[in-house]
Amino acid sequence: MDIGLIIVGDEILSGKRQDKHLAKVLELLAARGLMLAWARYVGDDRPRITAALRDAFASGDLVFSCGGIGATPDDHTRQCAAAALGVPLALHPQARELILARMRELAAEQGLPYEPDRADNQHRLNMGVFPEGATLVPNPYNKIPGFSVGDVHFVPGFPVMAWPMIEWVLDQRYARLHGGARQVERSVIVFGAMEASLTPLMETLEARFAGVKVFSLPSVDHPQYGRHIELGVKSVHDPVEAFDALRQGLLQFGAKLGPEMVR
């Protein structure tokens, strides 16, 4: 099962806020032996969000969608999820109770009467309006839940809420996947060679060793190595044999080799 990430919000694309989700999701996945297969950024545009979510639902992937599930006019993700699925929106009964409980807490904290029928409190219930058939993702920060439909999971844009909610989904629903994408990388620093001239060697290695991927990371201004290529192989099993073949191929090519790395 591949894992994808959708990040919603004009504020990210305009540069008003820097995205923090991608790096954190990579960290959360790596800690569980998982890897991100793809990521997609989408502004606050309903047709684009709907298209992105339609692709996510059709993919069969495990997908996290961050942002846009609030109840202000610039929040569209809940509505777009329903449109992508072709189902109506409905107030989730458990979400309703959680939101009312949060209202009661806030009123007590502020020394105010609990007035669930007040117009602004009734509007807050919109945060529990999800596509029909959705299940809840608990929010330990303020109780206002996210939601899941199948393997697509929706969390707020706020990192303090989103990240523990993503962790909950990974640990409670996908523990069986943990460790399934761990990879071992072996690489070597190569001096005095061009990627184009090394491409045949890379293609030969991938054809020869099933399940091994070759990667090439060129650099022109590295502070330690200057112009070089980090050339390597990676696999779910330690690709020792493939790396030995890579190193022999480079020596036969006449390349100057630097440090070797294992990750």
C-alpha cells in the first residue's frame, strides 16, 4: 500500500505560511519503517481539491489530507470529499457530541453560561459535518475530530492537531504495515564522471538485480566534496551484491571513488 499526502491551503502556495507537514509526515513514517510515495499541494479551489480527492479515493493508497476541514468560507475539504465520493454531507452524531462537549468546556473555562443553541455555537457544529459514512479521527488537542473515508484520512491544517492525529491513524489502523518499507542504501561518492556516461551502468544494475533501485545525486558545489555524484543502490534487503557490482563497474569505467556510505 503506497502512502500519499495532500496539503490544502492558499496560504502555503502564496508563501504566507511555510509547509511543515511534509517533513513531519516523512519523520512519522520513517519511525514506523514506512515511506511516502507521493505528495500534492492544492490551493483553496473546490474543483482542484475535488479532483485531488477523487484521485486519492480511486488510488487505493493510504492518504492523509491536511487542512480545510474547518467551518469558515475558505474551508472546502469536507464539501469536496463528499463531491468526490458522490455522497451527501451529514452531521456525524459522535462528532456533534464531541463539539458540544468542547463548547461546554470553553464556557466553563471562560465563566460563561453554556448556550449550545446560540448562533455561533450552532455554526461550530458544521465542523462535524462529514461525508455520509465517514468515521472519526480523534483530536487530542481540542476534541474536534477529523474524519476518514476508507483509507483517506482528513485532519486539520494546524500541526499541533494534525500530527498526533496522523500518528493515531498509523498506529491504530495500519500497525500491520509498520516496517514494510524499510530500505537499506549503499552509496559511494564518485568524482570525475558525468551522469550520462554512467547511465548504462545504472540501467544494467537495475536489470540484473531484482528489487534494487539505483539512485544518482549529483552536486556541483558541495562544501566538502565539490563537484561529484553520490551513486548508490537501495533495496528492502541489504544490496551488498548490487553495490559490489556498482563499485566494480565504476572502477572499470575509470572513475575516482570517494567515501562509501550505508544508510
